[in-house]
Amino acid sequence: MKKRLYSITIKNIHADDGIAVSSTGRSLPFKSTLKQEDGYNPGELLAFSWATCLESTLRYILEIQKLNYRSYTEVDFHMDLDQGPPVGYQFYYEARLYIETNDMNKIEALVKETHQRCPISKLLNEKNIQLQGIPLKKALID
């Protein structure tokens, strides 16, 4: 049995050249992926979302396991032109979860659980993403 916790509608009538508006009245400016103007492209927004989801999920797991590790997450977004068939753009993502421990077995277990629990990870096609855990060097976040 499912219990709906949140629902929102996003309306976009401008594709990637304008503003998308939510049913709550909030909006985001969009731009084409290859343009340098202000706004976000769909690939960037997914990278923002995945990085946020992974880091939030990781921190939840650390909390329930009573692990006092600091962490941060980075996500790289790449767009390629697939020569086909079919010809078209293809998005690729690489995520790195930096966790304050040198225990690679613990890091790998945390990364695996984070990826399994993260709702955005569940949406992504496994062949287009890479995810790895890396020991966090204390000097990087001080």
C-alpha cells in the first residue's frame, strides 16, 4: 500500500526556451543545453536533483546507522550526440559520494544502499550512470 506524501504539477509551454511554472506558483528559467545564456537546461536540473537526492539519502543512512561521517556529493553531467540509430542527444551522469572514512568496504556498502534508496537513482537508466564512493579528505571540507 502506498501513501502519497507530495504532489506537484510542472507546466512547460516554452520547451527549453522560457520558463516552466509549478502548480505552487514557483518557476524556473530554461535554456537550450548548448546555449550559454541564463537559465537551466534539463540535464543540469537532473544533475542538481540527483546530487541533492544522493547526499540527502546518504546523510539519512549515516544518521540511522549512527555514523558521524561528514560527506558531500558531486555529479558530472555529459551530453553526447548519438549517431544512431536513432540519431539524437544522450545524457550521461557520473556521481561521486565522498565519505569521511578510509574503510572502502564501508564506503561501498554506503554507496550501494544510498543508490538503492535514492528516488532519483531509481529513475535513471543504469547504463547511462556511474556511481562511486571515495574517502573524504578532511582538508577538502574544512
